[in-house]
Amino acid sequence: MAQKNKLQFIILGLLNQQPLTGYDLTKAFDTEIGEFWQAQHSQIYPQLKRLEDQGYITHEITISGAKLEKKLYHITATGTALLSSWISDGTPDLTATKDEFILKLYFIQNNRDPRLPGMLQEQLALHTGKLAHLKQRLTTVFPTKASQTENYGHFLILQHALGRETYYVDWLKQTLQQISKKR
Amino acid sequence: MAQKNKLQFIILGLLNQQPLTGYDLTKAFDTEIGEFWQAQHSQIYPQLKRLEDQGYITHEITISGAKLEKKLYHITATGTALLSSWISDGTPDLTATKDEFILKLYFIQNNRDPRLPGMLQEQLALHTGKLAHLKQRLTTVFPTKASQTENYGHFLILQHALGRETYYVDWLKQTLQQISKKR
DNA sequence: GCGAGCATGTAAAAGGTTACATGATTAG
DNA sequence: CTAATCATGTAACCTTTTACATGCTCGC
């Protein structure tokens, strides 16, 4: 197995909250889940078919407008069981974060390398933007204390992502300061 | 392209520091680079062949003992040029961190879910261990202030990883405290 | 001598991205 | 009417993992 097919569990998890179409699922990877996993529709549609063949989900066809067919997928009892077992199973593997920028940094041996400031600044802009985006999402999706406990998992991962980005931005700023002293 | 073949640049970057064998390169992914990228020897050997065909690296054969042939790879002038252009190019894509645990968390809607404490504790143990490992590496690889500037990129990414793990551990502890209040 | 680690490769399978393809709906 | 978005699917390609396969060296 290349990575134990986590996509199937994500789909089951989303369908466990409410019935969705393949299109809906695809969109979820741009917003909710996008922070921690990515998948394209070309990967989702075949996976839906496989999950249905295995009996973990079913679909009903609804018609939008005159004749546009939508496949609305539902999770089955065996599907929720599979989802549960995945969540309950241990998660002992800490996957390496594949960060291309960090990789490039590794190959810059000299702290007075002229490319360093520009590279750090580019990342600072990117991560500052992402941080702002996350802050806004956290306040719009979870405006009240009560709303945070309603969908606790979602709240937690947003909060986690926010903290992570905060650290990243701080580290970039600190590193920029460090190199400015040394030139 | 599935991901723009970053492996080739990592190999070039490592060979730019010193000539290495495929075996040496493979080991580098367990230690130095392992924090930010992973690759197996089955991916490295074919990549070396491709890089050599394209003229970015060459190899010389050395003999260990009686007849064990080692291929010691060197980077060429066009190789260093390619490496430079990769580093100089912008890095505008922030790849999503694929963290299976965070994913599972997302699907736990209730903050009194009985599985939560155990899951958080398991991760706390894992990340605490990793943090300790990183701390030790930082002090053994870079014991003095002077040594830090010698291989600045390596120092930076170790420091970054350390900070990231510190945040992760703190967040886990904080979350554990949060849920203990609510039960 | 023997086992751990050195050393190099190929093959098969799975996961993931980009491109190709088509058609319907809805808001302006 | 027309462009953006909804909606579903397949094909080709690349990356990555796991498994298969072989042989040497060195310390004990």
C-alpha cells in the first residue's frame, strides 16, 4: 500500500455528517479539509464507485432543474463501522511534512547567501496571508463559545492550523532578523 | 506532473556538498532530510541513472574490499546550475500537511467523545519523543554558535522542526486540559 | 563462519495530479 | 445569451511505497 488509502475514510467521515454528491465532496477539499488533505474530483469519483461496490455507501439520484442528475451518496451501517474502526485504531506514524521551501533552505549553507532575504520574505508574505485567512475562518465559522463545542473536531483542527501558521510566521520573522544582523 | 520531481533537486543538493553513493543518499533521508522529505532506495537509484543520462551528475567506481563496487556520484557544472535555478525560483505553493491524526480529529464532533483523551495522549507521547530526539540532534550536530553558521541551512531547518514540534506538543497538552474540564 | 549492515538494482502496485471530455443550470 | 458554476466521468502520467532479488564486507 502506498499510503493505506486515507481518502476513503475522509469520504466516509464527510458522508457520516450528511449525504453529499461527488461535487460537494470535491469542494470540501478546497475548504474544510483542504488544510490537511487534498484530492481532486478525478480521484473522488472512482473512489465513490469503489466504496459503493464494497457496500460502505449507497447513492440515490436526484434531479436538478429539467434533467441534471446528481448522485447523492449516503453512508451505510458497515460504512459507519469502518469509519469508527479507523478512528479508533492507533495513529503511530508521524508523516514528514513535505515543505519545498524548507528543503531549499537546507541547501543554503552560508548565512550571508544573497538569496536568503528574498526567499524568507516571499514565504513571510505567503504565510502571513494564510494566517489571516485562517483567523477569518475561525471567527466566521465559530463566532461563539457555544458554536465551538458543536463541531468540536472542526474547531480543534482550525485552531491547530492557526497556531501552526502563527509559529511559522514568527519563525520567519525571527530568522529574517537573525540574518540582517549578520551582514 | 504529479509533483515536479523534487527528488532530483534533493539529490543534486546533497551531491553539491560532497560526492556520495546511492546508499549514502538513501541514508540521508533517514536522518538529515527525513524531517522534511522521504524517499526509498528504489526511487533513488533510477533517479540517479536519469540524472546521469541528462548530464547533471557523473559517477566513478570505487572498490571496497576485494570486489564490492560502489558508484560514487559527483555533480557536474550543469548540475550545479540546475540546482541554483531551482533554489532561486520562487516557491509559491504551500503544500497541505497530510497529518492522519488531525484528519481523525476532524471527524470527532463531540468534545466528550470517549476516544478523545486516548487519542490525544497517544499523539502527545509520539510528539514528545520526536521533540526530545530533535533537541538532542540540535545540540549534538550544532554544539557551538560557530558551528551553526557553518552549515546554516541545516541549522535553520532543525531549529524550525524543533519549534514546530514544541508547538504541537503544547497544543496537545492544552487540548487535553480543555477536554478534561468539560467532562 | 555468520550476522548486521553495506551496496545496487528491478517490478508491481497504489496514490495523486493534470489533462481530456461532456453536458446542465443559474444568475446577470 | 453567455459566462460562471454545477456536475460527472475517463485517460495519461508521474510519484511513492512495498516487495522481490542479489551479492559483498567487516567485526566478532
